[in-house]
Amino acid sequence: MGSSLLTNSAAMTALQTLRNVSSSLQTTENRISTGQRVSTASDNAAYWSIATSMRSDNAALSAVSDSLGLSAATVDTEYTALTSVIGDKDSGLTKLQALLVEAKTAGIDRTKIQADITQIQQDMKLKANSATFNGVNWLSTTTGTTPTSFNLVSSYSRVGGTPTIGSITVTTANYSLYTSTQTGILDTAASTTAPSIDTINISALTDSAADQTLLDGYIAQVTAGINSVASAAANLGAVKNRIATNTDFVKSLMDSVDRGVGQLVDADMNAESTRLQALQTQQQLGVQALSIANQNSQSILSLFR
């Protein structure tokens, strides 16, 4: 093919090659600067869409993790108060039971024992009232506005476009020690004529058979109260364990989603750095090829000298 003054095919070919190399170089530089091979929808619409949805799911899982932290703190507060109400040989229901057994002793001063019992009753109510976290108290629901149940958010999942929020339901009545209607574990009257654990008073009792029978009833009542509070604490302990397990799972799931997103959109920096060097070399060679092709046109002038 002869030389043409109007059309320089070699220069056109070199220019097209240089454009392609420059475009690839720009793509590689963008991947290196962002760390992603799919950073916009135009890079890969399908992968970008999936990664965007997964990031959205991870944000929801992060919210679930925060909610679980709040739930764990709430449950731990209630659990701590319940175990404190059960007490030991020096406090709580355990001490109250011991005092009532001691009151069975003939000739003992039950007025002095009642002074201790009153202090224990007030202390248990104080602990129940203090078991409040973020405005929530399951042990003392005397305001009459406490919900009958609480849903503690525990999980998030999405199938297609349908999200599902999992929760742990806590029934307040299972843990209430004192209520506005006096139906809690400690303020429920044993019968229409018998007091509740919260109002037991033995100061006027004597050694008579009838009063001894009353003491036996009080002891049985407190023993049942210990069992009820222990059962509530055990139930709440199970909820604590479930929340802890879910917390670990959600954190592991978030890591898994992050890895999944990374596999879809992250750039292989080793490969991209190697590709960058190759493209930079190709760009330099393209510039030289274009320069040579342009010089060929200049050689035509020598024919007219």
C-alpha cells in the first residue's frame, strides 16, 4: 500500500491502541486507588447490586448487634437484682426464711426478729425498684404502665426482598416481684386472710399452737417464694445465655457478609500492581509507535525536494 498524505493508517492504528491502553490503565489505577474492582454499577451491575444489598444487610445486622447489647444489659440488671433478692444467710429471702424458723423457738422475742424481717422486706423492695435499665424494670411494675411483654431483637435475615426480624419475647409477669395489682411473687397474699411475703409480721405472735401453725404457713410461703424467684432467675439466666450466643453469631455473620462482599468487589492488589506496570510499559511503547507513525508522513516531504 502506498503512502497517503490524507490518511495515515499506521498513526490511526497506533492511536487506537494507545487509547485502549490508556483506558485500561485508568481502570487499573481506579482499582488501586479504591481497592475495589467493582466500585460503581458500571463496573459490573450484577455484582454491584448484590454487594450494595449485602452492605445494607450488614448495617441492619450492626443495629441488631447494638440491640442485643442493650438487651444483654437490661437482662443482666434484672438477673442481678433477682439473685440479690434470693440472697444468702445474711440477706434476702434466704435470711427471711431463717428468721421465721428461728421465730418458732419458744419464748423468743419475736418483736426483735420482726425488726430484722421488716428491714429485709424493705431491702428487697428497694432492690426490685432499683433494677431499672434504660427505663425498663421487670421486677417492680407498680406504675401500672409496664407492658405485659418485651420483644428483644435478636436476629435479622432477608430472603429476596422480604426482611425478617427475630426476637426473644420476655413475659413480664414471670419476673414481677411487685405489681400495681399486688399479684407479684412477693406481694401476692397467700389467701384472703393471710399476708403476702412483703407484709409478713410476726411481732404479735405467741407460743400458742395457733400462732405456731401461722409461722409454719409463713415459712412454707417464703420457701415457695424462694423457689419462684429462683425459677425466674434461672429463666432469665437462660435468656442471658441465648442473647450471648446470638451476639456471637451476629458478629460472626457480619464478618461472613464482609468477606462475601470482598470476594465480589475487592481488587486483587497483587494482580493490579503487576497489570499497572505492564500497562505503563504498553503506554510508553504506544506513544513511541504513534511518534514513529507520524514521522512516516514527514518523510513524504523529501520526495519534493
